[in-house]
Amino acid sequence: MTARNRGVVAVLLSLVGLATGACGGSSTTSPSTTTATASTELFTGNLSPAGTAFYSFTVTTAGSVAVTLASLSSSTIGPAVPVTLKVGVGVPSGFGCATASDVDTSPRLTAQLTVSGAKDNIYCVNLADRGALRSDVRFVIRIVHT
């Protein structure tokens, strides 16, 4: 086949493809949905008696924020410390966290505080001792936001 014949065949095949695509009933497209993926962050540190600690995080997709005080221990490896602390969610303010929602809780496996309606913004989690601690503790807080 000559180069000219190959060119003619290519043009004809293209025209057949266009004609085939143009024929045949209607085409419908389904609306696409976007599923927000959850982001998980860990806030770890030490908390002293009567102390506070906070952590800032950014929510990029409107949704909810779930906070879990997952662990309190007196050392890196050690038994859980069974005390109640205040955990709050809010927005950073100056050198702290202005909480809009809070709960007094002890460590659990499920979220103790869930805030709905979080928008694209910077938020913070605050942990505070209200007199229950007798010595420093190590803590782990899990933050899941969608």
C-alpha cells in the first residue's frame, strides 16, 4: 500500500468513526459524586497538673470533626491513668485555643466530641486538666475531619 493510499484509508476510518458516534439514540451521563476522604491527625504530648495543651489543624473540605482522647499514661509505656480531662474544639486565638464545644472525658476508643458543620478553616483541639492530675501524663488525641 502506498503512502497516499494509507492516508486515504486513515481519513476514511476517521469518518466512519465520526459517523458511528453520531448515530444511535441519546446519550445520558450520570452526575458524578465526590466523596470526601477523612483526614486523621494525632496530637501527642505531655500535660502537667492544672496545665493545658492545644493543637491546630486545617479542615479543607466542609464536614465534621471527631475528637478522641485515646490515651493517658504516666510514662511512655505504662498503665492508663483513669482521670477526667476537658477536651474542646474551637479556633486558635492568640497563644491558645478558644473552644466553642467541649466535654469532660476520660480516654476511650470512640470519639467523645464530634462537631458538625466544620468549614474550610483552621481549628484547634484543647486539652486541659481541671484539678484531677497529681503528676505529668502523656496523652494521645486522635482528630478525624472530613
